[in-house]
Amino acid sequence: MWEHQSLFRVSAQLFAEGIFNLLDRNLRPEVFLIGFASSKEPDEPGAVVVEPATTRYSAHDFKDVKSVAATLETDTGPQGIVYHLHPNDHDRIAKHHWYELVCRATESTLHSIAASRHENRRSFCAVPVSLQGYLVTVVLQLSADCYDGYYTLPKATTGRPTNLPHAAVMEFLHDCNRALREADTADNDQPVLDRDYNELLRSAGRRLMLRVAPAGTHGLYDACNGIAALRHEGDEGIGTMLVSRRLHPAIVPVLTLETPVPMRDHRSIRKLLELSEGHTALISDASHVFGLGQLVPESDGQYEPLITVHFTNHYSWEMSHAGHVLMRVVSNTPRLPQGQVAADNFARTARIVFPSLNSDSIDFLWDLAQKASNQPNGTILVISTGAAKEAQRLTRQCFRVVPRIMTPSVLRLVTNIDGAVLIEPSGMCHAIGAILDGLATEKGDSARGSRYNSALRYVNSSKYPVLAVVVSEDGWIDLLPS
């Protein structure tokens, strides 16, 4: 299609991995390109090009995309066509409309292929970009089980994200299209996509908050960050805010401000946040805070689940809907909510790391992992076949203990201090409060704290089989290796 198409595709693949691995490594992103020749019939050679050619899809799979797109255009009817006074405007709108139909037809084709081949993949396509005689579309595929496992907002509309992964997909495809327009002039030694991963996720967070704000009010995401960054009389901002339109029937007013406070007045809202308690929350329409109120009980006929913003700690807040956390933001960096370590995931990983363990031993370690994951101040539970030798090696940076079988009740006590707890797969504990070491790794994440990164370095550098449960103070829970 064009000279640097392979460079662009590889760059887009690495870009996708960097973004979606920060959200959930189980999403397993895969990127490829499909080009439709503008001047060739579907049965001509080169009418469809797939990059890379080694992908599991062939050009033959997409030979009918234009025909499907034409059918969609017929189904749209005359009401979908907008005529403008100036012919140039009409041509531009008609061309963009055709590109959108090609995008929809490509997604539909990929969905049909995935269903017929029983592929566990969800496909997302960017609106094609005209490039050197081809309509080039970027295709992003994610693991369907992982992607569909996250809660989505109801009443989704076209072009609006339903959750954080969907918003990240939209931002990714938007960036790819921007880069595509410059692809034919890009230098071989220059990255095609070089936007910071966390910056893209921040844009995805803003896009998601714009989706939930009444009347599409901008600025809610940044306002929440500004409020979470402030303290009131030395205390961290902990409280709740309901986001809804004014006079919502599902909200019982408790206190109404005579003059609503603009959301840009972070300091005043931070002070008002002290008034929220229990079921009573600040009420905002994403533009102003206009008082205090409570959501009616679910048994009430007027009940409707509303977007709730929980300010949890200094620089930390989370957005939820109907009891489901959609996004957790720490230091202006959005992430997916990390709940308790799943039992099946823990058991599967434990069997891989320690093949000789029986089911009873795995169940015992699972009980310890559950107790560790409930530690509110964060901790690290390190399970290693070399725990005894590692405790000896780290003598100067841990508290060695007389070996004993660790129990959930004792684990609750020893995780009250900083540092990791070193135990063997048998449950024998050798050290507490251990400061872990290890070599730096490219898998590190500067947006995460020192606890996560030190555990990651230790696991990757250890010469013994090791499994670590990392509980961060902000509530994220990781199982390493993942």
C-alpha cells in the first residue's frame, strides 16, 4: 500500500501493548491493517491488502466488504444523507459517510469470521484513511473473555465509550488515524506512534467522564483530580459525590445551596466534601455542586443508578455506577479496578510456578493470599522455594523469624509493618518486613508505587521459583508473575 506500512503496523502493535498491558495484560492486543484499493474491483489482484501477510486473515476474507457497505448505505435511506449548499461540503460529508460504512462492514465481517472460527477475540476498526489509492483501516483485536468481563454502562450510544477499556480503544484508534495521515512521510528511524501511554489513558478517562456528565459537560475528570489533590485542615479528601442532572427524581435533597459552586472552584468543593457522610453525598451536574442529597432506595419506583465519584485518599478517587467501579484514578492516572485475586487464576499460576504442589497446599496458600489482599495498608506476600536462603541473604534488610507455619491470623499481624513476608510453598515462614531487591526490568511501571515495582524486580530476578501477591495501598492487587 505504501512504503512504510510494516513500520507503522509494528509501531501500532507496540503502542497497543504498552497501553492495554497497563490496563490488563489479559487483554492481549493484536493490531493489523486492511487496505481496500479505491480503483480496483473486489476480484482483482491487490484489491484487498492485509498487513502483515502472515496474519491468520487473508485478503479473500474481506473481498465482500465494499458490497456489505453498499448494502448498509441502502438500509440507511435518504434520511441519512445530508445535503449542503456548497458542493465541496456535500462531497466531503458523503465521502466520510462512505468511510464509516466501510468501517462498519469490516467490523461486521470480522465478527462473522470470529463466530465461524470460534475465535475468542473482539475486533474494533478505525474509520479508513485514504492513503495512496487505498482505504486503510486499523484493526485492533482484544481477548473477548477479558474485555467482556468488565462492567459496561447501559444505554450506550454510537461514538460514546461504555467503560474504560472501550474509551482506551477509541483513543488508540484515533491516534492511529492521526499517525496514518503522516505515514507516507514518516522517516524509517522515527517512531510512528510515540504518545505517552499514561497520557493516552488520561485522555480515555476524560472521554469516559464526558460520556457520563449530564449534557456532555467537559472538565469533570480534571475537576475530580483537582479536588482529590487538596487537603482540608490537614485531612485527606474522603467523601462522595453523585453526578446527575438537576432535580433528578431519584435524589432526595438534604441541603440546597442558594448559589451553586462551580466545579472549577476545587477548594470550596473540597471543603463541602466534608459534609458528605454515609448515604448523604454532594450533588453535581458536572458543572456545579448545588447541595447535598441521598439516592432513593432501590425499592423506590423513582430509583435509577447514578454515577458516583468516591474520593478515597489524597490524589485518589474512583468512579462507579450501580455498585460497579468503572475506573480508579491515582495521581491523575486512570486504571481498571483490581479486585480480589481470583481463586482460579491463583491456582492456575501456582501450578505453573510450583508444579509439585497438590490441591490442599494450593488451597492453603490461597487462604493466605486472601488474607494478604485484605490488608488495607498494602503488603507483599512472597512464596518462594528458596525462602530460607533468601531470608539469610537478606538478613540485614528483614526480620528473620524462627521457622513456623504461617496462618491467616498471624499473617494479619505481620503484614502491619512495611516489607514483604517470605514463606515457602509449604507455608513455612522465614522472614517478615523484608525489603526486596532485584534488577531493573522493562516491565516496570513508573505510575505504580515502589511496592509493586520492587516486587516485580524481585520476581523477575529471583533464581528460585517464586510467586508474589502485591497489595498496594491504593487498593490495586497484583499477582506476579501475571
